[in-house]
Amino acid sequence: MCIKRIYFIIILFFAGISSLHAQEKRTEICIDFRVNSRTIDFTYMDNQTRLTEILSSIQQLHQDTTMRVLQVTFCGVASPEGSYQVNRRLASQRLEALERYIRSHIQLPENIIIRHNDTYIPWNYLITEVETSDMECKEEILSILRSPSKLVPYYGNSSIDSRIPALKKLKGGRIWTILNKRYFPKMRNACAVLITMKEEPIKDIIPTPTPISTDTIVVVPIEPAPQPVPALPQPEGLTRHLYLKSNALGLGMAIANIAAEIDLAKHWSFTLPVYYSAWDYFKSTIKFRTFAVQPELRYWPSENNNGFFAGAHFGLAYYNFAFDDDYRYQDHNRETPAIGGGASIGYRLPISKNHRWQVEFSIGGGIYPLHYDKFHNTPKTKDGLMTESIKKTYWGIDQAAVSLAYTFDLKMKGGKR
């Protein structure tokens, strides 16, 4: 039995599981979760095998009418990357996910269920692993892990266990990275323990009917070879963020710009960039004057709204362009901006240890009906003579960005590791 399971059994024992009698049986199961997730993934680590084991135990209950469930205990834990509030919430959501899965296969009266969520981070497991490891700074790590736990201020109005920032400071963050890679994946769990008892039949006595107790367990029949059951819908588990950012490519063209992006839900965000330029480039025959907005709805395959994304955007732009050649181009009567839309793809990744600073790359294309006037590009005059008014449709690249962003946490319902 692995150390992780031993640790969880100790937790559940002190949560109130009484010592077993000769005919009592314990069945325990631990399910692993991906980072920042509270959804059971059957393909992750050894989850399929473990869930098959507990379904097999439930099948035995269905087949053996002399077996009775005495007690079921659930607990959930998280690894220590996030704030106290986020990790407590995530640990609770993992507990609920496993309980929901088990109770979808067997009906359990509420009075035999124990929910243990006081230990939201399994620090004792981490201490045990470090004690038996060959890590550098082992004694410093253990000294921090064994120190008293207290909450200290974190981002916004949140708080964090004081041991976490202390660990992050060791060796400039290298120790924290090693702990994260080696041990944190095994700290993202939910565990369930079923205590059952086999009732021996009474011999040589005429059986008499007995009233059915309200505590009698009713087992729901299941197929001999159960298939994975998707986790039921749950409340969103995302810590929402606000990102303020600026496009370096636009700044390089002397176009002032700023954008704000907000997480709407897990996998979804909305961004609004604004661009403005009102000056010439060194002389009056070269200019790229514009006022443009390009609101965009984005979809993120990852649960924490980071990494790769795809977006759909709307675009509006007033413009007055001249490239030091014979002509200048301007939206008709300054009243017909380019209006259209398109799609984009991109990628965002953190560039600081606290993930506050991020860099984002994106490119997009779209279609825009245009109505613009063509003027002679005459220097030292406000307007050259208009030569013609043109209507056409533009299709092609309408977005290119390399943006630097700063992240703010929002006080909204949701959870993040």
C-alpha cells in the first residue's frame, strides 16, 4: 500500500472511524485529479482501475444480501499552489465529486456519511516524502513544513499558509519547482472509505418479519462490466482574473493601445482592445491615424484559461492613411468606418514566478466592407484634392499582437488551485 493511501487512512481513522470487528470490512478508494480540476477524469493516472474496484465492491453488495454498509467517509485535498480560500474550496469540490459518483451507484442514508474536509492540504504526506528523499536543503524544507501553520495576506483579500511563501524562497524558487514536479500531483485527491458488515444468518429459528429500518441500504443494480460515468455538472471552479495588456507591435508603430480581458467562466473570456493614433510619422505625407476597437470572445481548451485559445471578434476602425506616395486614403466623409469581424488564434503564457506577468501572441483574419475616399497626398496642406470615392471588400489579416499583460484576481465565486 503506497504512502499516500496510508496517509489518507490515518486521516479517516481520526475523523471518527471506529475500530473494526471480526466481520467488518473496509474498502477504500483514492482518486487523483488534474491540476486546478474538480472533475473526475477516468483517463488520468490510475483512476479507471480504482473506480472499477469500488464499483466491484458495490456489485458484491448487490449480490450478497447479508452485507450492510455501516459507514462511508469522504475527504478531499489539494496541493498548496493557491490561496487558502481557493484550496479549501477545491478540496471540498473534489470530495463532492467523488461522493456524487459513488451515490449515483448506491443509495446511502445521510446519517452514515462522514465528510472530512478539515485537512485541505496533506502536509503530513509531503513531510513523509521529503524525509525519505534525497532532496537538497532537506532539513530546511522539513523545518518549514514542521513549523506552525498560520495564515498571512495574499493577493487581494485572500490569505495563504505561511509555509508556502517560505518554501518558494528556497534557492530562488528551484526547491518549490522540484516539490511541485515530484509530489504535488499526488496531493490532489479525493478519498472514500466504506465500512461494511456481513450479518450471519440465524439458524434453527423460525424467521419472523422485521420492519425495514429507515437506515437500510438500498443497492441500485449495475451492469457486471460498468462503464465510466461522466461526472455530473457542478458549479464553475475557476478563479476569475482581469488582464490589462498592451500590444508591443502597435506601440512599435506609434499607435497607443490598451486592452482589458476578463474571465467569464471556465474556458471562456472576453477581451476589448482599443487603438488610437492622431499624428504623422516625421512628415505630413506619412501617417497611420486611426481609432479602432476589436472586442473578442475567446475559448480556452485548458481549464485555467491559459495556453492556447481561439476567438471570434468584431471590428470597427476609423482611418486616415498615407504612405509617402501619391495618394492618401480616408474613410468616406469621416463617417464610414471599416466594420466587420473575423476569427483569431493565439497563445498566452506566464513570464514571472507569481504568474502575474504574462505574454500573449495572437493573429487573426476577417472581412470588412470599405467605403473610403482617395486624395492626392500633398505635403504642407491639410487636404489634397479628392480623386475618387471607392467601395470594396477587404479580407485578410486584421489582427497581429505580441502583448504584455498584468493579471489581477477578481473576488468572484470560483476556485483555482
